[in-house]
Amino acid sequence: MHISQSGVSAQIRQLEHELGAALFDRSGRTVTLTVAGKAALEHARAALTAAEAVGQAVGEVTGLIRGRLTLGMVVGCTLTPLFDALAAFHQAHPGVEIALREDGSDRLVEGVRAGTLDLALIGAAGAAPDGLESLTIVSERLVAAVPAGHPLAARSGVTLRDLTPYPLACMPSCTGLRTLFDQACAAQGLRPAIALEAGAADALADLAARGLAVTVLSESMAAHYGDRLTVRRLADVDTPALLALVWKGAYGPGVREFVAHARRAFAGGLAG
């Protein structure tokens, strides 16, 4: 906020004096909103959005985009085209402050719906979230990856039930890939042993390569580890794992421009 804590406190006290009500309850160890504060919060957010829209409206006329673009990214994502899109957007619109936040897909979707995020790159099972605009980056099947010599490596086809005798290494439950895997197992009444969780594909591949677990990845993730892992598609999981960029239908020029850069960046395929 580029302001000292005492300055923030003084402005809050002034606002409370003008409104004639306390907005924050400071009686406990943590500061919480009072009933009046909760009532004011929605209108305060609307005021900030309206103030930002003034600059956007002028930018539409002058061709100059300013403000802030807040982008969410699912944990463990290292897609070079996404960073290429960010760099190209920054070069084209240096007046826009860019913020990047990493989190689970569910929380990122909540952030986009609530307006705390402008866009988010998320993982999803089968389809992008309802009520949001989306650009699908990846749509592919789930696979199991094991080291050479593992019993599953000798099979031409692998099913979910084939995985149940072995400890598994998977993405965290907040990711779209894990959601798809959990839903597919539940549909068959299976409860596999998730022994290890990691948010990065490199970590999961390392765990599998050392014989600690069978890892579940998407096809493009597993393709990077063909030199040390044997990859088998899960034959009974037909629903694809998606990686998609999502944003609200009512968007400003910054979102529109970034989506255009993302389309160009991902048109050449994935790298990294």
C-alpha cells in the first residue's frame, strides 16, 4: 500500500468517525470486521472497482492501458508460454502493474469469481468452471509413470484397479489433475493409497524413479521423463484433464489484452 501502519490506522479511524460506527473489532488478538464493517465491505470494493474503471475508460479512448493485472497460477505450473505471455504483455503495456499468485485451482476459481483475481490458469476435470470465460490450453488423458522393472511397466494397458496394490504419488487435492483422479476412483468404488503428495511434476517423477511410488500425471507432464520412467495411459479414465485460463465475462482492457497475448503464446504448443 506504500503507507505506514500508523497511517493506515489513522485513515481507518477517520473513516469510522465520518461513518459514525466502528468498522473493525480490535478487542481480540486478531482484528475482525464488525457488522457495520461487513456491511461496508461490498460497497467499498465496488467503489474501488469503479475508480479503476475510470482509468480503464480513459485508456480505451487513448489506447493506453494502466492499472493492475492480477493473475493466478495453479501450484506446480512451469509453462514457458505463460511467462512468455506475461513478458509480451508487460512490454506492450508497461503502465500495468502485474501481480502473480500461486494457489490451488479451487481457490483460484473462487478468486476470479470474487474479483480478487483478474485471470487464473487452473487445472480442471473435464470442463472449465461454469459461468467463466475460458481458454483451454491442454486437454489430455491421465497416465501412470513407473521406473523400469516395475510390474506395471511390463503391461501394455493399466487401469485404476491395477494401481491399488501400490503406494501412489499424486498432485495435491487442490489441483484439477488430482480432482479428476479422485473422481475416477470414486466412480469405481476404489480407495487407492496416496502415500506422497507434491505440487511439482519434477518431484513426483523423482519419487517414482526411485521406486517409492507409482505417480499419476498428465500425458504432457510425463513426456518430460521418458528417459527414466515408463508411462502407461490409464485405460479406464476417459475424462480429460484440462489446463485452462479463466476469467469473468465482464472484463476490462487489461484482461482482453492479456488473453490475446496468451492465445499467441500458446499457439505454438507447450514448452517447459
